[in-house]
Amino acid sequence: ARVLRAGAAAGDADLQTFVDTVERERLLGTATIAAHLAAVGALRRELTVERAGHRLFAINAAETGDALVLRCGWSLDEYQAWMTETMIAALLQPSPQRRST
């Protein structure tokens, strides 16, 4: 992802188009996940589907993984655990079970 973004930033129009398409599709995918969570009653009540999709889009960004794993030295297991915890806290309606742990 970093190489593609660097090429796009350097002015490669084809790479920029590709990166834009990937990001647009990633945003659509996160919105679809958020819509499903809302449909099954799992989405936090105070969130709109759009805002939940945006949160997931940000948490799941390649830049976030690069920052934590490559820059901060986290292991992939630590990063996966953090993503799981963060997505649950950011998106899911709190349950009595989760609040007590």
C-alpha cells in the first residue's frame, strides 16, 4: 500500500486512479459492514451507519497498521488484538457481559 501511495503521490495518474478506486471500495465495504451491524441490532445506538462505516474505515486503514507495526514495533498479534478491541469498542452496542469484563 505504501509503494502504491508513493507512486500516486509522485504523479503517476494510473496509480492515483487505482488508489482512489481501492479507497472508494474500502469505504463502501466498511459501510456495508456497518449496515449489517445496524440490521442485526449490534451497532451502538448513538451511531449512524455512515459514521460507523467511517470509524471502521479509519481503524482499518493501512496507515494505522504501518504506524503501529512498522513504526511502533508492535507484533502482528498485538496489532490484531488492538484492532479487535478497538472495533468492538467503537462500533458495537455495549452488552452487560462486555461491560463487566
